[in-house]
Amino acid sequence: MSEMQTEGYIQRTPWLLFSFDDQSNFLSLNKAVSDLIGEPESALIGTSMASILTKAGQIFFQTHFFPIIKIDGKVDEVFLLLRNSGGEPLPVLAYGIRFEHNGSWVNECYCAPIPQRRKFEQELIQARKDAEDVLRQNKALNEAKQALEDNRAELDRRIQQLERANNELGQIAKVVSHDLREPIRKIAILTDFIRSNPEPFAEENRPMFDQINRICQSISRLITGLRDFIALDTTAQAFAPVQLETLIRNAALEATETNLFATDTDWLLASHVPDVLGYAPQLHLLFYHLFDNAIRFRRTDVPLRVQLTAEVIKENKFVAVEETYQYTDHLRIRVRDNGKGFPARYRSDVFLLLKRLDKTTPTLGLGLAICRKIMGNHYGTITADSQPGEGTTFTILLPLGT
């Protein structure tokens, strides 16, 4: 490109191109600068640059722009406020370079006008405000959704509690109408027989008195068991962190110490079981009854083996509210034994109050009913899977972070 072509380009460019000395006087300028000020180039050479700067621009030029170009020899993309002949501000991005020419320092400046900067800034400010409004609306919407989700979760829990309470009332009514009435009927028969005997305290009547005593003890145990079952109420309690691994091992130790036939039990208990939120005494009772059940219904031909495994899985947190799904972390615990087992058709019945499948074992049939109630109190579930002679597996699903 020839010198003439270069000069023509400099004069035609919309950029403001000018040079000045260290006294801030114009040395040269192009047509864009001349048009901005409204004076011909010849009238501006040697005059102060203050004629194209606003007051704020003059201050910034003296305190920042000029010191930087003197020290660094250049300036990159600095915002300056120029002004036109009418005094209106013109924002520009300024670039500068400093060099020596014929023994004097020359400072060349190239300014790119950005007249719509304020408009763009206002648009950016408005866009940011709109975005913040949307975020606030989204936050309010998310809070409303969370409140709805919490209400659904609470509704699900209340429905579960009502269903459990209704089921338990039915079972207790059966106990009162049958399990308590039957021993009382036997006592009445025995006492009538004794009263009809001319010598009620004769030696031959002693077995009847012994039988009455056993029946009374059985009734006492039954009433105590029902009291303990009903006492598993949680409405006034709050969940607390539970170290489940330690609790499980303590429950296994207690089950071993309270059963004479558990000394040779092979315990295979999982390690690294996650902590949970819950009621520690109830969870201890849950695992104690599961372990005690395994010991009581062991096979006599093989050593008892009890295995407990634990893993975290995703499971729907809603149980009672239909067509509502939210998959959250649940702790799945399986307790397996190699005991007697039972027919699969009794998988649900074993959790009924006072349900005894093996009449030869001296139990009340409360243990597994208590286990199911405890799991209900923790918004979890417990199921059983078994076959005669193949042992039993109890599966617990316990919500984490409830």
C-alpha cells in the first residue's frame, strides 16, 4: 500500500486517530477527530487535547492514561469519555503507543467510538434484572414444589400410620375376643369342676390348680406383650442419628446371651453399615427379635448360621399415595438364616399379632409383629421369604435421611 493510499485510509476510517506530545498538544489528527470537534485540522494542530475530553475524561487522562503510556510505552483498551462540538459525551475504547521521533516523544492514540455503549449497558442491566426476576420466580416455584412434595410425603406417612393403626386395632380386637377369652373360659371350666367337688382342696385336684396357675401366667405374659406392642408409639419422639453397625452387633450379642442354644452360632454381620436417623431402642429391638427368631427356629441337624448384608439402593419413598414417585436412597438389609423355614404362603401371616406357625415353640408370637411395627414407625418395610428346611430371609428397606 502506497503512502498516499495509507493516508487516504487514515482519513476515511471512522476511528479517531491522533497524536500528541508530552504537553498533551495535538501533533496530528484525522478527519474523524476534526469532524468530532467541528474545527479543521489546521486549526487544531498545537492546541490542547482538552478540547475533545469531558471533565471526567480529562481527569482520567491525566491520572491514568498518560502515566500508563509514559511508563509502559503503550495502552490497551482503556475506556475514555470524549465530547463532540455540542458538548455531548462520546464513549470510546482507546489504544495508545509511545515512540521517539526526531529526538522528541510522540504518543499516538487510536479510539474506537462506542456511542451505543450506554444503551447496551442499560440493556444488559435490564437483562440481568429480568434474569434475577426469573430466578426469584423459579425460587418461589421451587419452594412451592418442595412444600407440595413435603405435604405429599407427610400425607403418605399419615396414611401409612392410619392403615397400621387400623390393622393393629383389628388384630388387638381378635386377641381380646379369642386369645384372652379362651384361657379365661378354661379357668371358668376348671373352677366350676373344683367347686362341684365335695373336697375342692383334695390332693387329686392339685393338677387343676397347677393348670390354672399356668393359664394365669400365660395371660399375664400376653397382657405384658400387648402392652409392650402398644407402647411402640413414636408421636412424641424425634429421630436421632443411630450408629447402626454397632447397634446390630450389640443386638446379636444380646440374642446370644439370652438363648442357651446360640453358643455355636456363626454370625456373618456386614461391616461399614451406614448410620441412619431413627429411634435407637426400637431399632435394637428390631434386630434382637430377628436374631432371636433365627435362634429359636434353628435346625437341630446343622450349626446355625446368621448372615446380615447391607447396601444402599434407590427406592420410591411414597408407599401409600398412589401414582406418586420420588426415588431416594434406602438402606436394604437382609437377614438370612439356615433354620427350619416355613411355607411361602405364610410370608405375610408371620407378621400378624400373636401368629404362631410352630405351636411347639414356647413363644407368644409377638416378635415379628413388633418388627413390622418398628419398621412402620421408621417409614420402612419388612418382608419375609422362606421355604421349609431352607431357612428364612428377612428384607428390610429403611429410608436414609428421613
